[in-house]
Amino acid sequence: MPNYCDICCLAFEENRCPVCGRKSARSVQPDDMCFLTEQEALWSGMLADVLAQNDIPFVQKNVLGAGVSLTIGSMLERVRFYVFYKHLPKAEEIVEELFSPSDEEDDDENQEEQC
């Protein structure tokens, strides 16, 4: 069973947290909130909609916060998503499907390189 870091909200297989290096991790529980992804504010709404459509409860946290976003502009804001561990595999599939380059795009790039 994976380990869980209470500080980073991360489930992982190693002996120490890959983010903070903490060794005192515990076994992950089904209701632990786990970090899923960080996305630009522009894409966060789309991800939130798709997670909701798939009945995956989630929490969003803005990285910069409202005050900084108002000062520098909302386009630079990033949003972190957290889901319960029991929903993490399905949520990771959704993120992969939405944000990984498609095979069609890869094929187009390869064809352009060959020309």
C-alpha cells in the first residue's frame, strides 16, 4: 500500500516523500485528500467540470491567492486540485486524457519534422 505525506498531501510508493523528503509517512487511507495536479487558471474550470461530471469530489486551491491575482492578473494564477485517495486513479486518468498530447498531435509533429 502506498505511503502518504500529511504535509504535501501526496500518495507515493517510495520510503520518503518525493516533494519534501519526509521519512515519517504513514499508509494512505481511502479518505485522505491527495494532490492531483496543478493547472493554469484558464484550464482549471474545464477540469473542475469534468471531475464533477464524473462524480469525483475535489478541492481547488489557488496558488497565488486573490490579492496577488488582482495585482498581477488572473492569467498567471495556477490552481491545485486535490481528490480523495479512493478517487485518485480515475481522476488521474481524466487529467491524462485532458492534458496529455494526443497521438494525432504527435503524428502531425512527426510529419512536420520529416518535411
